[in-house]
Amino acid sequence: MNIHGLLLDHFCMHNLVEKCDVNHFKRLYIDLPGMGKTTNYDDIISADDILESLINFINKNFSNEKIIIVGESYGGYLARGLMSQLKDQVIGAFFICPVIIPNKNLRTIPYPDTESKITSHNSEPNYDNEIKNKTDKTKKQYSEEILRPFKIANKKHVNKLEQNYSFKKYKIDNQVFLGPVYFLMGLLDNVTGYEDAFKLKNLYPNCEYHVINSAGHYIQIDKQEYSVKLLNSWLENFV
């Protein structure tokens, strides 16, 4: 199961995961409420609502199957919710620049005063500020994976979600998970940072951390080939 971040859609996950050796896995790509091609989402306005809708979907369609989650940014936060509630089904998680602390003011952010800081969710994404590895390829990828879904997202609905960004009914910060876990993060990530993820080591004793020096929050664009290599290697845990 692949879960993207806010104001994106499933394509950023599809464009990464499908470059891996995944033919022997079933792949599920999700569009979050108000993003991508979702419909009938007016009542899903909180992290709890999203988690419950995901759990209901899994229980209805995949109740007897084991699940591996790849979560990007806010999708990583939602993945931790699934890990805590579906302990018998979720067997591993790969986090890409995940949200660890929902409250943005409490995050440990590297170089907070530099120009590399990402634009707010109310501002149009800015390639020059957000991508460190500037090439024709990354510019095209940024346009497809970041700009395109931003333009079609229901921003009013996303703003509602941001007002209820953290779990209230579900506790995830005391839930130990013993399966394979991988954190792939960028040293220059000024959205979620990378340092807070290390505080989860006791919750995920079978985890690995990889921080890439020359990458920001959109590490799947800055370092796509390397991200594919690392994800592919980690997926061998389940073959």
C-alpha cells in the first residue's frame, strides 16, 4: 500500500515504486481525500477519519492479506496509524521524508532560515526552492508529481484536514512494531526535517535510517535512482 503526502496524488508513489522489482507484489496506490481523483470525501476531514476509512477499505478488500506500506510525508504519518491498528496485517513500512510531529512548530528543522524552505500549502510549489538537484529531468518530474496534483487538489478541503492534522482517537507514539522499517530522509528537508525520526528507534527496533546529504523533502525527485535502489533492496525482506 502506497500513501502520498498532502496536495499530491498517487502518481508520485507510482512513479517511484513501479521502477522497483515489484512484479511479485500486489500494489495499491491511494489518492487521499480532496486530492487526485477522489470523490465522496466531504465527511473525511481529520487524520482519524482518513485512518478509519483506510482501515475499513482494507478490512473490506484485503482482510486476509499481509500489507507492506510505503508512506511519503503525511502518508508516513498515516502509515504509522495503520501499523498501530493493524498489527497482525502490516508487516513492514518504508518511510520517505515522513511527518513525525504533526505540529509544524515543534519539528526539528535543519537550516530553518535558508531559502530552501518549502512554500506553504497555500502557495504554489516552487521548483527552485524545493529541489536541490536541478536538471531537466527533475524539473519535468517536479511538474508531473508536485505541480500537477497541486493544481487539481481541493485546497479548501485540504485546509480542513490541516486543522485536524494529528490523530486524536488513536495513539501511535507508544506502539512498538517489530517488522522491518526503513527511514529515507533528506538532510536539507525543511518541511518535516529528519532528526525527529531518530526518536522512534525504541518503537521500531528493526529499523534502518538513511539521510541523504544533497536532498530535501522531495527526495524521490532529488535522488530518484538512489531512492529506487534503496527501496528495492529493502523490499527483499519480503521476497
